[in-house]
Amino acid sequence: MPKDRAPTRIQRKNRAAILEAALNVFSAHGYRGATVDQIAAEAGLSKPNLLYYFPSKEAIHTALLTGLLEVWLAPLHELNENGEPLEEILSYIRRKLEMSRDLPRESRLFANELVQGAPRIHDALSSDLKALVDEKTVILTRWMDQGKISRVHPYHLIFSIWALTQHYADFDVQVRAILGDEDPFEGAEPFVETLYRKLLTL
Amino acid sequence: MPKDRAPTRIQRKNRAAILEAALNVFSAHGYRGATVDQIAAEAGLSKPNLLYYFPSKEAIHTALLTGLLEVWLAPLHELNENGEPLEEILSYIRRKLEMSRDLPRESRLFANELVQGAPRIHDALSSDLKALVDEKTVILTRWMDQGKISRVHPYHLIFSIWALTQHYADFDVQVRAILGDEDPFEGAEPFVETLYRKLLTL
DNA sequence: CGTGAGTTTGACCAGTTGGTCAAATCAAGA
DNA sequence: TCTTGATTTGACCAACTGGTCAAACTCACG
């Protein structure tokens, strides 16, 4: 247990290696399915050495989740109320789709946690996430009031975007089992763009 | 291990109780997160007694998955090539949404399996599921060729329906954390109906 | 009733898992 | 170089897990 001074070079390196390894293991096997030994091996450390940097398996998991939550919510944060409504929403969708393509482990990490009832991030959902979504649905509703986009249920609009974009990362195996060689994202991008353009154009 | 005669009354009752309990436990905690003790307790049996009916934890899991796969795919099976195209698709969506509302455990069972790479049903995906989807996309493509519905990527159309409808069961916690008291399905039904009507109407 | 198959259980086992600890090793500043 | 705190490790532990087994019990049916 290092004292709470400024972290040393080694501390920074090993903590980063552990979190990287934990992301691999937790996202592939879920919390319960991941073992500390596995994470330690993947990080190139012995188990006791890993537990020198994090007090427990759960601590690694929550450190990962909380650390990645802001990364995960960044695309929605960027939704700009002063931009062109339809383009803002389409950009948001594109950012989410890119994240599914480029950060599938992060997506599956949250998917694993959510599908099992979010026992470890339930609080963040009903505070941080809810606050962010509430804030952005106000903007969406204003755009609808101003006749800039079609009137639809703003919460379900956001849910649909999450569902559609994250599906490609979370259920990747299924998508690939059906599409075979075809790159999922090649077809997905124009599809979702058309979908939301038609939905939101008056 | 009962002989392979006709199952007795007790066998039928206990096997059903085990599968019901296993559905609860596996869907809530995933394969690795579920314990045989937990399933036995929930089924009202001792662990050795449970293992008298199923040879192993994995056997219970695969029995569940394979038994439910056809239930799960039934809505798509019902998509009728002789029906009115848009109405057929909308009915399919409604059936899937009903399943999310009425059978969320089944949805999460598959979600858990898929998000972890489908180690135990990979074969069923690339054979049964792929065959079914291939068959139905032919119908969708024909409808598009005949100018009955808009031309979109048929596979991604199906993926989007899965994503949207199953989202409400699989990520239920998240949806409820944001919607609060509001019934998710009340808003979801008209939303998805509008969405696909706009997408598919020429 | 009796009897044989079907059912249930307590005791047990080996492997795994998260976590501890004292001792050994290493690194960097005085 | 020397010392002190940071880092690493092998040995270990208790709890849990999936699974086994022989013995006990129960049920249906002749």
C-alpha cells in the first residue's frame, strides 16, 4: 500500500497496466467471471503484487467503471444546444457508433454491468447519468417546440440511439455470425443515418 | 439418474422447477455468476438432488438456452411473406416488444450469453439463427424490390429491431433509473411504431 | 403389505478463488 | 554508499464451488 504521496513512475505504470488488463478481462467475462489471477497475469504481475496496488477485485472494477463513465458519456455531453438540431443529433449518433467500433471493450464492460442489474454503478446511473439525460432532453424538447425536428418522446429517442449503436459492440458475436465477412459498421452507419434523418425531419 | 423411460410425475415437476429456478438465477447473474446451490435453493431442492436430475451446471444452462431459443425466435418465424409488408414488420416489432415486457428474464439470459461471446451457443447462432435471418431478409428484399417498403439494408433493419426492443429488457435498470416511475413500454411502443413507419414508408 | 425402482440427503472431496503476510528485493535521494 | 521507503514474491489460508457417493427414504404397484 503506497502512501498517499505523489505516485511514483512505477506506480503510474503498474496501475495503468492493471486497469488495461482489467478492462480486457472484465469486459470479456463479466465481474464474477473474471479472476484476480487472470487480471494479474494479463498485467504481467503476480497476484499479491496486483493487490498491492488495488485493495480488492471490487476496487479494480469500480475504479474502471467510474474512470470510464465520463469517457462513455462524453458524446452526449458534446450535444450542443446552439448547433443545427438534426446535424447535432446525427453527429452524436456517429460519435456513439465510432465508440462502438473503437471501444468495444468499454461498451461490453458497461453492458455486462447493466444486464446484471448494475449492482455496482446503480447510484451513478440515477444521479450523474439521469442528470445528463434530463439536461439533454430539455434541449431536444426545445428543438421540437421550435419545430426544428419532429416531435417524438425525447427519452426514448436517446434510448433508441444507445440501443442501436451499442448493439454492434455488445452483441458483436451475433452480428458477425449473421453478417459473415461483411464489416458491420460499413452498413450500420448509412442505415442509422437514414433512420434518424427520416424520423426527425418534419 | 432416472432411466430413459417415460418421466414420472416427480421428474416432470422437479425438472420444470429446476429450469424455472435456473432461468431466474442465470438471467440475473450470468453463467459464471450463478451457483448450483443458488439454483437448487430457488428450486426447493438440495444440491445433490438437483444434480440427480441434471448431470452438471453446464447441462442445465444449455438445456435452458436450447429450450428457449425457439421461443425466442418465434416472433421472427411468424413474419409472413404473404401479409401486408409494413404491417407484417410492425407486428413483428410489437411481438418483440411484448416479449421484452413479458419475458425479460429470457431476454437477459441471451444477453448475458451474447455479451460474453456466446461461448455456449455460438453454433446455434451461425446455423439456426443465421438460416432464419437469411430466409427473412430474402422476403424483406423482395418487398423492397416490389416497392412495398423503402430500400434499407435488410440485415441492419433486423439488427435495429432487436437492439431497440431488447434494450428495454436487457438494460432495464438503466431505463428505469432515467424514466423513474414512468412505464417504459408505454412510451416505447408508439415511439418504435413511428420510427419504423417513417423509415419504411416510401 | 412388500418390494424394487425412483428419490433424497449428509458427509465429503478436490480445485479454485479472493485475499494476507512476513520476508526478500529494489530504487532513489542524502 | 547507505539507508529508507517502495516494490515484489512464495507460502499460506479460509471460503466457496461443482460434483460424488453410499446410505436412507418414499412411492407406486402387484
